[in-house]
Amino acid sequence: MPAGFTLVFVDDTEEGHGADVSAVAALDEPTRRRLYDYVVRRPDPVGRDEAAAALGLARQTAAFHLDRLAAESLLDVVYVRRSGRTGPGAGRPAKLYRRSARQIAVSLPDRRYELAGRLLAQAVEESGATGEPVREVLHRRAREWGTRLGADADGQDVLPVLERYGFEPRREDEAVVLGNCPFHTLARAHTRTVCGMNLHLLRGVLDGLGEAGFEARLDPGPGRCCVRLDPAA
């Protein structure tokens, strides 16, 4: 694991999660990490020659690692004519690197605190504007969000969809038990609020999938999510 990075037991798409893992892994190479640290601490974009000289590297080595960092979206590439001249004879623009605006987060087990925070913030703001109780807004917003997730799944079965979003589903007889809660720490501290949000989120996923064979209900237990999917009555 690269120094200074933590696998936090606390991410929004499956693609984004996998890309974050790849990005963090790229920083496990010591020279690449030194280059990354150098670039992000500079106030202005950095060129290959400058980075190589600062770290005592061959220019080709610096270029290789800087381009790998850019390929992982850890750095952005910009092209600038440092002479300030334009038009014919101005020369080729220099290839420079700067910190990417992308946020990297890797969680094991999978956590989705950003999603929870977004839903909770929407509920508080809408409640303040309309006077509707916060919990009612939260449940409605969570179900709407879940419906979008299900509808975007292109007709997939419910299990791979739940797997994609970190719930670790497994069959137990006719039911589906969720082995992981993506909102674990929040749920422990604010059980009623977060578990209610999660319940309506999963009901929305079933709605979006058009899955009439299951119904989501609260069934908290040790070592698993507070919601399970039981066969529909």
C-alpha cells in the first residue's frame, strides 16, 4: 500500500470504484509516487524536464511515470507555450502536468458514504424549503435514487446489481441476505435514520428493475445489512 494512503473502512459507480483501486495501485511504485508528490505540491503545472531535474531522474524515466499518472487520471495534462508567442514559428507547446481534480477513495469492505451524505443533504435542504419532515423527504429521495439505479441496470438480475453497489448479496433459501452494509458506520450511529434510508433505497432498486419477486424489509442482525429481500407475498 502506498505510504500516506489508507484503505478506509468507510465510495459511486462500480467503474469508478475499480478505477480508484487501479489509481492507488499505480502509486505503489516509489519513483512514480515521488513524482506525484512533487507535482501536487507545485503551485503551477510542471514539465518533464523540471520534474526530472528536481528528483534527479533521467528525463525519459520522468516522462514515463508522469504519463502513467496521467493515464490513471491522477494528473491532468495541459499544453502551454511558455514563450508567450503565438502563430507560426512560436514552437510546439510544452506538455505540463498538474494535480487532477479527481477524488480517489478506496474502501474495503465497500462503503458508499458519499451517496448517504448526498441523500441526507438533499433531505435537509428540501425539508427546510418545504416544511416536509426530513425523514419523509429522505425516504422519498432514497427510493427515487434506488429506482434510477435499478432502471440503469439494463434488465440485469437483482443479485449482480446489489453486488455492484457493495451489498454482497447471497441466497438463503428463497430470500436474499445482504452480507455488507455500504453505510455501516453511519448505520451504527444513526440506526433508525440510515436503515430507513437503506430500506427505501432497496425498494427503489426493486422498482427500477421491475423485480416483483422480492420485497425489501428490515431484518437487522449481526454481521449483515439491516435489510433483506424476502419472496413477495
